[in-house]
Amino acid sequence: NGGPSCSIFCMSFILLNQLNNEYSIDIFQRVRALQRQRPAMITSFAQYEYLYEMIFKYLDQSFNLLPVKSSLSLNNSIYDNDQENP
């Protein structure tokens, strides 16, 4: 079943496009908007986790920035702009 892979691809494309055009995204709200039309898309925590990690890595690689420190912890790490990039 290619549904999960397709939904990750579509959502990744949407998020990156929005980030590049508007310099701001709300992953949770964008997923909810997609789910109104396609309820079976992005249904697991692992899929959300992948989307957040993908955006964090994109920001780090493209702009040499990291998101502001938050309570969201993925892979036992917290991103903090106060620390130097390795």
C-alpha cells in the first residue's frame, strides 16, 4: 500500500513550498487542512515526527538556522538557537 508514502511526499511538498514562499509554516494546521479532504493521510505519530524532522533538517541545511527551543523533543534532542552549530 503506497498511501502512507504518498501522503508523506504530498505533505512534504506542500510544507516546503509554503516555507519557501511565506517563510512560515504550521505543520499541524496544514496536516489538518489536508485531512479534511483526505482523512486517511498522515495518521500516525511517526509520520508527524518525520515531517518535523524533515523541516528541521531543511532549515539547518538551507539557512543554517535551527528552530527556536521548544518543548518538542524528537530523537531525544532539543533544538536551541543559543548554541553554536557544529
